[in-house]
Amino acid sequence: MKYYDKLIFELSSEGKKGYALPSMTWKDTVDDIPGNLKRQTMPELPQVSEPEVVRHYTNLSNMNFGVDTGFYPLGSCTMKYNPKINEEIASSGRFSGIHPLQPAKTVQGVLGLYEDLEHALCELTGMSAFTLNPFAGAHGELTGLMIIRQYHMKRGDSGRTKIIVPDSAHGTNPASAAVCGLEVVQVKSAEDGTIDIDSLKPLLDDTVAGIMMTNPNTLGLFEKNIAEIASLVHGCGGLLYYDGANMNALLGVVRPGDMGFDVLHLNLHKTFSAPHGGGGPGAGPVGVSGRLADYLPEPKLCRLEYGSLSMKEDMHGKDSLTAGRISGFAGNFGVLVKAYAYILMLGRENVRMVGPLAVLAANYLKESLKKEFSLPIESVCKHEFVFDGLSDKNSGITTLDVAKRLLDYGFHAPTVYFPLLFHQSIMIEPTETESKDTLDSFVTVMKLIAAEAKDNPDILRTAPHDTPVRRIDETAAARNPKLKYGDLK
Ligand SMILES: *Cc1c(COP(=O)(O)O)cnc(C)c1O
């Protein structure tokens, strides 16, 4: 029997203890605490022994699936392998032991790392300036939109309240725009999956603040009309926002700045390697073109006259253009260190290979599986692509069944039912860090599943069979989570 067969979470029983404290020598101090502030009852904590605690968490960690345990082709998430050296460097006491309120002169090395990373990101994206403050991709989107709004407002162009978002966009795009107080206007995709220019043109007027684009888009397709779109949107006075979560496809090949984008965010926890999922930690730096540099949020890194670095804040200054403050301090430093280590480790030559190898891996899987799975858009893809369920629809086997069965074979499922353009979307992103052997075994398993759909469909409908939990009510799990001691009582 495996640990999870028992699913025992409540291990507590009266009197068990996993700690021993020295006898109390500070009783007088406790006596000084006023009676009404003193705890009257014991805190409700589990009573367990040390081996029980160790086994509980070790077993839980073994039930988890991660990039370190297997292939994780989750579309739009860039689940690449995270080199362990990044962790080692980021957890060095020299980085983890400092405090954001330390005087700048005691952390010049750390500020130098910020500066170097900003420069590297400028060079990789073609932007002029960066802020490393945002904590996630969606947070970067909000920051970028605040910059766009502030830019129009400061120029007295306050009627620009609309933001154009393609129907294929990641859900965070319209959500961030709404949080920023902008009105979302959807633009349709054409037959080939890219933005339909004829649908875009009538939307462009002096109420448009800008357009949010993902390139390659969430179908893994490069928006080849980007130069024309840029000139149309700029022509009506709007700005171009680039959702850089898909930057892995282009890294080292083309730069959003050169395509005409004014603002972008990157997902360091996707493109630049850092373990992610389950909500963090992440980093969503925002880059801007020269004319928007003064609008970046604060605190802002600056070089003082005598050469040393400092974090500047002047939000309330008379001439300040900054979009404001979007984080307590200057970002998720540990994630920034990992991205920095990753960039330096690859170096100028190898960073150019990331995009091309990610694209090669995706096209290899797409071509290997396009007989068994329905491929609505056949052109060469970038770093990811979308199937619309099994080619043979007779079995009634759904994308969910395929995804659940993959778990039995030891693979993480791809992204399913996104993008919304197809009914049975399976979105696959292998990344550049997987070997051909791994890709080949994924192909073998996907073909096996397609065969099972014909010969033994029930085994798919009832999958997964070998995981700690089977098909769960995911909505209930999200709406009514039981996360802490006592919740299961
Ligand atoms: C992941 C992703 C985001 C959001 O990034 P988070 O860090 O999860 O907030 C936005 N857009 C696209 C295309 C993404 O893939």
C-alpha cells in the first residue's frame, strides 16, 4: 500500500511532541504581559512526533509532479528545466541574507546585478529601459498598461480608454486591462489564426490607448503582419503592448523592440528559468521604448553623479511622470538572480539557440503526431502548437480523457481547452531542454493513447488509474480549498 492510499492527513493525537524546549528562564517577562493580552487557551496545533512530520512532508513531496520528475509540456507555460546552479547562486547568503532597507552603499554589488540584468534584458528585447519590480506576468501587464495610460494622460490625451485584445489572448490580458480601468475591445483572428487586419482597422480611432499582442500568439503562430499592425496602431496614436510570456520562441532570433512594440513584459519564470507553478514565485519585468522610460514605476535604479547605484523614488515630485508604485520594494530578488545566472551561463552564443531549439522541438512533435491528432492549423509553428482533439472522433474520447491518461504514463498533461478557439484544444509546448529520447517517448505514448481510444476507450474514460487522486472536482478544489490543519476534521 502506498502512502497516499491511506490519505491520512490528520496525524495528531494528544501528547505527541516533535520538539523539546529549554526550561523557561523568562517567566518574569511573561508575567509583565497584561492579562487581557495573554492567551487563555492553547493554540490549536497538531501534536505529532518528528518522524511523523518528516514522513508526512517527504511523502507529500513525492506525490508532486514537477519538471525534475518528468516531461511537462504545458502549453503557454514554458516548463523548461531549471539548472540547479541557479538555485545554488540565488540561495547564497550574500543574496538571501540582505534586507531591502539596507543603505545603498552596503549593497552596491546587488544593485550592480539589477543594472546588469536590466541591460541584458534591453539587449535581448530591443527595449531602452526596464523595471524589474513586477512579481508576475499579469503584474507586468498591469504595470505596462498603467504606463500606457499615464503616457496618454500626461500628454492631455485623456480620451484614450480602449485597449484592443485579440480573441486568442491569454485570459490575463483582458483581466489586467479591466483592473487598469481600460475598456477591452476584442479583435477577431483570421482563418489562419493570426490577427485579422480587416477587423482591426475599423477599431482604430482616437479613443484607442493601445493594443495588447502576444507574438508568437497563443496558437504558437508568428504574427507576420506585425509591421503593418504596428504602423496602423501608431498611426491612430495608440501604443503597442507585447505580452512576452511567449518570448522563448524568439529568444536570440528577433526582438519585440525591433517589431515596433512600445511596452512589454517578460516572464522570467518561464523564458529565463525558475521553478514555477502553484502561484509563484515569479518575476514579470517591464521594458519600454525610449519615449516611455520616464514613466516606469518606482523605485527606479539610477546611477548617482559620483558613480554609485541607488534606488530612486520621486513619485510625488512636481515633474514626475512615473506610473507609480507597483511593489513594496524592487521585485522578487531571488527570481532575478536566477534569471541573471541563467543568462550568464548560456552566454551570448548559446542564448541564440534557445528560440530555434524550442521551435524545432515543437515542430517535431507536431509533425510526428498530426495523423493521430487533429491539427486545425498546419503551418510551421513556433515554440508550441494546438491540436483539436483526436483525429478519429468516433470513439467520443475527449481531450480531458487524453490528458488524464497521459498521467498514467508518467507525463504531465499539456494545457487543455485553451485557447478557446477550438472545442478540444490540446496545447503542447515541449521547450528546448528536452532530449530527442524524451520527445520520442511522448510521441509513442500519445500514439498508444490514440490506439486505446479505438480498442479500449473505457480505460481512457476512467483514467487516471495510477495517481494519488483520480478525477477530482477541480472547481470545488479551487473554490473550497482545504489547506490547513483542522480543515479535514
Ligand atoms: C503565463 C502567461 C501570462 C501570465 O503570466 P503569470 O506570471 O502567470 O501572471 C500572460 N500571458 C501569457 C501568454 C502567458 O503564457
